[in-house]
Amino acid sequence: MVIVRIPAELRPIAAVFAQGGYQCFLVGGAVRDLLMNTQPGDLDLATDATPPQVTAIFRRVIPTGIAHGTVTILFQGKQYEVTTFRTETTYSDGRRPDSVAFASTIDEDLSRRDFTINGIALDLHDGHVVDPFGGRDDIQRCVVRAIGEPEERFREDALRLLRAIRFAVKLDFAIDKNTLAGIRRAAPTISRISAERVRDELTRMIQSPDPRRALRLLRDTGLLTPVLPELETGIGVPQDGTAAPDVFEHLALSTEGAPSDRLDLRLAALLHDVAKPDCLQEQDGVLQFHGHDDRSAEISEAVLRRLRYPNRLIAHVSHLIRHHMFHYTSDWTDSAVRRFLSRVGVENVEDLFALRAADRYGKTGRRTADPAIEELRVRIAEMTARRDAVSVAHLAVNGTDLMAAGIPRGPAVGTTLRFLLETVMDDPGQNHQAQLLEIARRFYEDRLNVEG
């Protein structure tokens, strides 16, 4: 009998179940984590007590999923999801069971789960491990294997196709040969799954330690076609650089090169060159991708909207992609640098530099500094310290000032402010209220007030 130390916070909960005459088990990924000597995630519980019985023995219970036998108990300031042992019937829509029935044993409950490494339970009464499907052996072998017949598991819930890849990448495990073959055969059924659920799995893959492997597995299993067909077009399209032979591999490696804790930057890296296949041209024997930055921004926006990412994240990612092809050289004037900042936004500069670093990594496979970017960073820091104006908000006058000076409310105010910004980006010394009001008056009278 294998014994595992019971997490201390679960002991009093187990005692409440035991006093009521019920069994209680820790289930799911937390047991896997404990067996791997890593910090467990969510502590999900399974019991032979029904939801009404759980409600009777705990003071604070939320009926979060009564139809599926699940409640959430609030205990000592924390929440724990508790599900009654259950079995499930058919999955007509390939997403959720048509009905559930309560089971009498933990083994029956574990049989409905996805992979052997997640089909293990820890008895909270004495700490012994229940492992009817060989999950411990698969952990030792570093293998993700479906419980029972893979295609049956995938018919029950097609999201498991993506979960298999996500677990393999997260844990650095291989996928069992039969399970992998089942994923390939079932790949088209992922289209049954909602965009939100696909997005959440994709996000976890992209932010994993090895997103390149995740993307390759999506490609090799046929899941890339229904999930991210825009990336598939880059397979076989030549890419400049030494580390990636084609655009697909460049994007996969670039994603790895972006910070893992920044979803926006990883998505920008993933999609920054996605339009290269559409923009491919050959001129004098040289491959060129004119306009791929703007087109990639458009495609990335469409992809992220389809996957239901938040609007703010979509806007930021597409903005970075649209501006990632700047070519700084030392002969840029200060005015040119200020105009660059005006286009990009001071608040976005470091993120844009991070995207460029990821792009560079996607070409070389190495993290190396870019001397041009470092020089530009220094120049920007100097301008920021001087408070050079690079947006209308930095001007010494605002719309109210202009209207008080006689410029009528309406489009003329905005047009004049933009002209003043152009003026001070060329000559920062002009950014004084009296000077700008005089320039604004002349500009309005000479250029805008046509009736005058």
C-alpha cells in the first residue's frame, strides 16, 4: 500500500466527513502533484456523500454544480470543490455528459476521468493511494495516457485532445502512442468545443515553459487546422534566420523567446509574422514580405476575437504587431525618435522592444542584445527625462486654452493641437503656453479660418 502525506489543511475537513460516516478523497491533479513532489494546485475532493448530505455536515456550502453532484464548501477561509462519486452516460455534444449518476466507489468515479495521471485518488482517512489505472507507473514513465480507450475518452469531451498536449508540455511528458493516434483521429471534433474553452487551454500551452513543443504537437496531431489555421499557412514558407527553417517554426520559437508571464507578449510573438505567407513576393531572387506587419496585425485581431480574448489585450497585441518592423539607425534625428514615440506610445515602447527581442530569438535561437535597440532605449530615456512632448497631452496648452484664445469648439481644436504637436516634436523649445497660443492663432487664421 502506497501512503502519501495528507495536506494539513485537509485533515480537519476529512475529520468532518468521517464524523458524518462518509468517505473523502483528494482527486485530480493535486494527487499527481503530490506524487511528483511538487506543490499541488486546486484541492478538489470526492466523496460518497450526496450534496444534501455535504450541506448538512458543513456550515457554509455553495451549490455550484448540483446537477453534476458538485458543491463548494467554505472552510477556514478557503474554498474546496466537493463532488459526489459519479459515473457519466453518453456525451451527445462531445462536451458534457447527457446525465450523471452517483456511484458507490471511488474506483467508479476515477474511471470517468481523462488520463491515468489524473485518475489517482488520495484517501484522506489514512493517506493511502487509490490507483486503479496505473497512473503512478505512468508518472514514473513520464507518459500521458488516456484511461481505457482513447477515442472513447475524446468522444466524451473533445477538449481532452488539447488537455493531453497541455499536460505533456507542462510536465515534460511524452504522449502514449495509442493516445496520440486517438488524438489524430479525433482532431476534427475539437470544433464542437466553445471558443472560450479552447482559448483557455491554448493560453496555458502558450504560457508553458515549452510553447514551441506545444505548437509542434498541435501541428503533428492535426489540431492546428481547426484551432489556429492561420499558423498552418506558414509551414514550408522560407524564413530568414539560422534557427527556424520556415515561418511556422519562427513563430513557435519567437513565442518561446517572449516572457512566459506575459500573455500579451507571447501572443504578439506567436502572431507577429502570421501574414508572411500572404505577403510573400520574390524580387531578384530575394524573398520579400512587404506590408506583412499591417496585415499580421489585422489577422491577429481576427484570431484573438475568434478565440474570445479580452478587447484590451487584442488591441495591445495588434498594436505591437503593427509597429514591430521599425528600423532604427544611429542617424535618426531627435525629431524622428520623438515621432516614433508618438506613433508607438511611450507606454508601449518596452513591450515593443520585448517583441523585437522575441523576434530576434526566433531567428537565432539565442538571447542576445541588439546594440541598435539599446542605443534607442538610451535616447528615449533622455527624452523622457527632459519631458519632450510626444503626444497632445504633453503640450503646454490644451483644447480649453485654444477655445479661450478664440478658436471655435469643434474639429478645428483637434486639428490645431495636432499641428502644435508636430511643431514641438521638431523644436521642443516651442513648448511654452504663450508661444503655442500665438502659433495656434496664426495657424487657425492662415490655414483653417477660410472665411477670414
